[in-house]
Amino acid sequence: MPIDPQASLTITGFDWVPDFARGYVRDLRPRWACEEIGLPYAERLISAVERPQSHYADQPWGQVPVIDDGGIRLFESGAILLHLAQKHAGLLPDEPQQRADALSWLFAAFNSVEPMMFELGQVTLFAAGEQWAELRKPSLMAFIGERLDRLAAALGGRDWLAGPFSIADIAMATVLREAGDTDLLDERPVLAAYLARATARPAFERALAAQLAAFSDHPPIPSDSTGETP
């Protein structure tokens, strides 16, 4: 595994999240990219309950991931994936059109698919049972289905979105995992098979194991306004 406390690249993640979020926090994406190319990285784990004020200087909303690459700091997983791919071979195709396709699909994953998946999480998890969520769910599922149908048609019989495996597939596969226990992928065998191929990659398995290993079993005890634990 490329986790190395002495590495020049540091990935910031959380030291604890609720069970339902484990394996889905977005620092999984740069971890996966590093595993694909054998790039060592160090971990910086912060509290998701009481996020340090210094973290907001690097990520305005206090989210993860953030990376520090030899003094260059980036936030947003898409920007981080692109940064890593531009510095290291093996994450973007060399052929010009395939490279352009990979970049297009990278942004498509985060702009055209993930917002719908985020809303799905809102209506099925965070607002489950609320009247507005129950009313929204049928039309949302239909809209997501239309988006996924177009994705399946575009993927066709190819293994990956842009020729060889790339950051576009890291992005899209992690987004598709957010479909959770719905039938959205089961009803679209092309996408179910695509996701299965992606998550069967040894690099994904190592990245997932690394993220899960970073979580403690219990949430930290919040401190009071004086900074001392109650």
C-alpha cells in the first residue's frame, strides 16, 4: 500500500464518520488514484465532529478531501484527480481524443450525475419519511433513470469510458456507488457490470481498505466552548 507518513503528498480525511458513510467519503477518490499508480501518500485525519478552524482555510466548507502536494494545496475531488493525472502517467490516456473524452466524462460524473445521486441520498436517507421527500422520490427516480440510460448508451460495450481506465472511471464509479440499495443499476446491466469491473480493481480494494482503517470505532467527544471536554 502506498500510505507512507514521509510522503510529500498528504491526503486529508476524517477520523470518524457514521456507519452509513464509511467507504463513501470522497477522500476515497484520491486514495484510489494513488493506488492505481503506486504513488505514496500520507494521511492527515481530522475530526468530522469538530473540524479544526485551520482546515477552513484550505476547504471553505470544511469538507474532505484536501491534498497538500509538496506545498501545493487543492480541494474538491475532481480538481485533485485532474492534478494527480496531469503530474503522473497512468491516469489519463495519451491519445488526444481519448484524453479529451476522459476529461469530459470526469466533469460529467460530477456535474451531470452526482447532483442527482446527492438528492437521492437526501430523500431516501436524511429526510426519509418526510412528506416532501416521499412526494419528490418518484420524479427524482425517473429523472435519474433517464440520466443513467443515456450513460449506459454512451458506454455501450466498452469496458471504460475513454479507452483505458482513467480518472473519469474513478469519478463515475464512485458516483454510481451512491445508488446504494436502489434498483437503478440492477435495471441497467451495462452500468452494473461497469461498476463491478471498477470496484474489482485491486487499487480500489486497497483504497477502500485504507479509508475504512482510518476510522475509529467511536465518535470523538465534542468539547464545550472553553475547549475542554464536558
